[in-house]
Amino acid sequence: MADFILGSGSAGRRAILQDAGLDFATDRPGVDEEPVKQAFFQGENSENPADLAAILARVKAADVSTRHDLPVLGADQILVCNGKIFSKPATLDEARQNLIALRGRTHRLVSAMAVAKKGEILWSHVATAEMTMRDFSNEFLGLYLAQVGEKALSSVGCYQVEGPGIQLFERIDGDWFTIIGLPLLPFLQWLRQQGIIAA
């Protein structure tokens, strides 16, 4: 029997939890992120992009938790570079433009998690990693996009550091799980504190 629900359709987050030996079920949130983002940018706290990731994680967890009795883990990740929040590219051309904007610069990955039950937020956590891309050539960029193809569209930074995307970087500062979108250790600690998994 599942101990909790992962409120996400992310195969990567599911794999992280499976590899950790956890028992869980999944349910994709039915949240339209655009109105949430618009309300955020019109609010007083729009100066801190980490707040947006936290809000989205909470909204997703709360949404899924209304359909289940078990606690629901929601998560979100955003990428910020020079004050701009990047979104997942819709096309490979857009991925190319995003990578051109990121190369030679340091960006932040902000990964947020929240646990909700019956619409109430029980716990939340935000972690940040700093990623410095090397100043790669246009030729390398073309070869990289040809190699990864549509996978470049599946993440906000157009890369997976566990694959060829690692070749884009010259420096990484941050927890591995934060980089791939689910800061696992604080969540495991919460599960132990709640008696959901063995301490």
C-alpha cells in the first residue's frame, strides 16, 4: 500500500522516489500554471522568484490532495538568469535561443516541494542550486541539440545533467536532487518525523 501520493507527472521525480525505495502512488495535478504566475508577477513578492516555485508546489499539492486521503507531495522547479524566469521551450528553436541566453552565465535552479492533506499544507521546502554554463561554440550547440532532440523540451534549462547536458557546464554548486528537481533528503526527514517511514 502506498504511503503518500506524488502529485506530479514527472518521470524524473517518480524515478528519484522509486530509487529511494519509497512506496507511493502518482496523480497528475490539474492546475493551470499561467493564472498563478500572472497573479504572482502582479503581487508584492515578485522580486523573489523562489517564492513562485514554492507557490506552484503548494498549489499542485493542494489540488491533488482534495482527491486522496494520503499526504500528497507537490513539486515545482524554476530557472532564473539575470532576473528573468525561463520557461520550458515549446520548440527546438526556442531551446536554442534559451541556451544562447544562458551560455557563459550562471543561473539558479529553484526547486520547491510541499506536502498537503485534504487541501491543507503540512510542510514545504525550497532549495537552490547555481549552475554555470561554459561559453560553448555555436557548432557545439548545434551538435548538442541534434543529439538530445526533443528531450531538450522536457526541462526548463533544455538539459539533463545526468545525460549529455552535463557537457554544457563548467561549474555546478548545489545538491544533486535539487538540480534534478526534487530535494529528496529534507522530504525523507519529514517522512521519518511523521512516522510514515522507518526512522
